[in-house]
Amino acid sequence: MAKDMSYEALNARKNEIMKAAMQISYEDFELAGIGFNYEKMMDEVGYSIEEMRKMQLENAVGNTPLLEMRNLTALARKYAPAGKGARILVKDEACNASGSFKARRAAIAVQQAKKLGYKGVIAATSGNYGAAVAAQAAMNGLKCIVVQECYDNDKIGQPEILEKQRICEAYGAEVVQLTVGPELFTTFLGLLEETGYFNASLYTPFGIAGVETLGYELAEQCRQRYGKDPDVVVCTNAGGGNLTGTARGLIKADATKTQVVGASIDLKGLHMASNGDFNKKSCTTGHTGFAIPFVTWPDRSDCPRNAARTLRYMDRYVIVKQGEVFYITQALAVLEGYERGPAGNTSLTAAFVLAQEMNEDEIIIVQETEYTGAGKHTMPQLTFAKQNGVDVLFGDPDNEIPGKTLVFPEDPGMIKAREYDLSKAKKSYIHNCVKNYDMATASEEDINYIMDEIKESREFVLAELKGAGITI
């Protein structure tokens, strides 16, 4: 008898499908109450930093250059108080196979699939990760399917997303294209069950651990060149794997005093899975419509437990505007001679502002760039914005309204890094625990788990739980 492939039936079988597709028993990490043993889960990867670096280098990944942005640093110092203006460095991850840091995640996931004897891999992504998985699968003789959410209901897709579809197909992957909505996860589950392929999800321990080498390299290269650890590392934040993996790598390199800052683009009011909003987002990655939900509840991912958990590692979170990111993208090309894609330029925009707060002898590192191309270039993105009714203006970026206007700064001194209240995010996380686990009481184990999850004091956690009516 054929299996029921309905939305309800597939979701009812999701845990057994995931277990077969990764050979990870997530229940082995569950603790009494709401918690799970996160570090034990990460250890399940079973690879040291040295082993991962070796695997990545054998597949054209890693050992990317660390570049000093001398002209952007000079521009930042022009607007900084006397003695301020940290050196801005960029880790050029566009040099990886497939052109982004996500090749690090894909390399480890594909090697794990190969080690376990899977014939193919599947990833659900509309972004660079699909190209990364497709490239790594091609290098290692595995089949690849990329499930891509790329159209609105009128079958209109963004230039950047459609370019990534073409790249995945160029690497030999089969691309399953979907309209925006809840069918993405269901289609993904159905394909995993049907093919028996490996789940190369962004959010498995393998995917997150692969980024640890990036944080490790940052510390290593900074010490070699400047004799010190970076003072600040800025990570573009979306689903959280970028920041989580980088921060874990810094810790493994013993760069424990380095401040880790997340940066996202303000797309407030544009829902991440809304058909009407889909093509109003002129920046398709690293935006608040995706990032904030994952910060406040990471276990919304396509794994039973998400290995990307930003509140464990994020020291500060800042928001920038779309027009500011496009401006810095062009400034990077004109002033430094580097044409790179939009995602890493989100954190570069934040770094340009944060450098102005720091001393001249300090170092701030943008931990990734990505390739650019026809669909990812500034001009097609802005043309597409105009076609979708978004006015492109020059003025004060604070006046930008996501989905309605895109405002370039009239002067680079107008670019800002707007503080996002992390305590608010941590409180939201606690309330999501209460709601999603139907909590009525909190044990000592629950309290300790939440403290680890949000990197906060016992008093902070107790106050919020009591405020939510939880019996301690």
C-alpha cells in the first residue's frame, strides 16, 4: 500500500524520516523537561577542527584570504571621533568552491553522507547553500536535489534566487522549484523518504560544525598578521548557522574575548512566507523577517533540534537598512576593487559603523563575503524592486519603509547600526518555551537549560518565567 503523502501524514512521520536521512537519534540528546544536551549533539559530528579543515581543503574549501579594507577604513575614520576608527578586515569567502562560506557547511555534510553510504543528498534552500551542496556532491560523485522556494503565486521569481537555480543545475543537481508557502518542508520530507538520500540541512550538527573552521581561521590569521585576536567579528545573521559556527570556531581557537556581533537587514513588516511580500524584499538573505523568528525560536527548522542557536553566542545584535547595504556594496567595488554579493555586505555595512565606535588600534572583521553575478548584482536587484512598486530614493535611510521604499544615504555619515535589544529577544525565547512546551512548571534542569540557551543569569530567567505564570 502506498504511503500517505499528505501534509499531515508526512509531518507525523517527520522524526523517523529525519532519523533515516541523517542517522542521528535526536532523542539520545533529550533531557528531562524541555532541554537537550546541545554539546553532546554537536560532538555527534565526530570530527576535530583539523579533520574538518583537511576535508574542506581537499574539496576546494577553506584557507580563504583575510583582506584589509584600507580605503573603507579611511572613510570610516573620516566620520569617527578623533582616535577612533578600527581597521576593517574582510574574510573573502567568495574564494571557496561555489563562492560562499556555505561551502564549508556543505563540505562536511556531503562527506558525512559519503561516509555513511548515501547515494545522494537533499537540501531545502533558495540561497547559496543549494549551490554549495550541489558543487560538493558533484566533486564526490553523489546525486543532489535542491528544493527551492523561488516564486510568488504568479510564478515571478527574484533575479538572485533564479540565478542560484541555474547554478545548482550547472553543477548537475535536480532543482525542485516551489512557490512561497508551507509546502517547502512537506516536499522536502517527501523527497527524503522517497529517495533515501541524506538530509544535508543547514541546521544539522554537520552543517554548523563546518563553519567552525571559519572562526578558527579568523583567529589564526589575525594573530599571524597582527599579533592579536580580532576585537570584534561581525556576522550576517539569518538562520543563525553563520554566527553560531563562527563563534564556536573562535572559542575553539581560544579567542574568547572577541565580541561576536550579529547584523541583519531591516525588513520589518514583510513576512518571510507571505506570497504578497515575497517579491517586495529587495534583499533575500540576512534580513529580520527570517532572522528574528530563528533567534527567538531556533527549533522552527527542518531538524528536530536546530544546531544553530545564536543566543548562546551573540554579544550584540544590530540592524541596517536595505539602501545602506546597496550603498556599501557599491562602495566596496569603487573604493576597494572588490565586487562581492549582498549577504556579506550586510555585516560590512554594520562594521563600517561599528568601526567608528572603536579605537584606531582595534580590529573589526567581517567574517564572510560571497560571489556576485548577473542576478545578484545591485542593478538587477534595484530594477526588480522598481518593477514591484518599490521607490528607490536618496535621503535618510531611517525613512526607509520595507516593501515601499529603498533609501540610499545621501552621505555615508548617515549610515547607522541600529541596536536590537537582545534582552527582548531572550524574553521572547523564554515565552516561546512556555508556549511550545505547554509549560506549567519549571524544574531546576529547565532553568539551567534556558540559562545556557540565552546566556543569561538565573535571576533574569526566573523573573521572566514567573511573569509568565510558571510555577518554579
